[in-house]
Amino acid sequence: MIELSLQRKVSKSHHTMGKLIVNGEQFCDTLENTKKMIPTGTYKIVLVWSNKFQRELPELLNVPKRAAIRIRRDAFLLEIAIKLVG
């Protein structure tokens, strides 16, 4: 099992920066839209095919009021893309 941990650090008006920790080791820096941040919690992750990026991406499951939360790495930042439900 792989354990991912997001440690949020700096919050600006529109974005929150942090670190993604994979199995206890820093993997990359992160950037989240402050208005759409994922609630603190533990979530299952599955790999799903992205037609847009033509590769598998990790997707968080069962996040309250959200769907299709996919994690992708761009350069040295990790962007968490969120679609709101309903």
C-alpha cells in the first residue's frame, strides 16, 4: 500500500502551497485552489485513464460533495484538479 500525505503550508488569497509526502518521503511541492481545497481526511485512491493527458492519473474517491478529483504532476508542482458535484 502506498501512503500519500498532503502537508499544506502557505495560503495566499487564491492558492495554497504545500508538500506531497509519499511513504514518508517528500515527493514534490503542491498547489491547490484555496476555494476548492479537499477537506482534511483519509481517502482511497484508484488509477484512472485520462483522455486529456493520455495517461493514468490517481483519483481520490468518496470526497464529500466532489467527484473526479485527479492528481497530476506538472513540472515540479502537483496540481489537484477538482470538479464540484451538482
